[in-house]
Amino acid sequence: MLSPPLLKVQKLKLYFNYMHASSVLQYFQFLFIPFYTVFSLFLSC
């Protein structure tokens, strides 16, 4: 078994990884929507 402090650190690491992943996904979504609209407009011409 892990000691409680180490377990706490691992939980924090998991939490930060989760936060980082969600922010990266939001950032990609934020970038993807304008690119996609421009691309679809370009294709429809």
C-alpha cells in the first residue's frame, strides 16, 4: 500500500493531468471551429 501523503500527491497529479487534458481539448475545439468553417466555405466556392 502507498503511504497517505504519496497517495495524495498521486491524486493531485491525476487531477492536474485531467485539468490539462480538458483545457487542451477546449483549446483545440476553439481553434477547430473557425478552421472548419473557413474550410467548408472554401470547398463550397
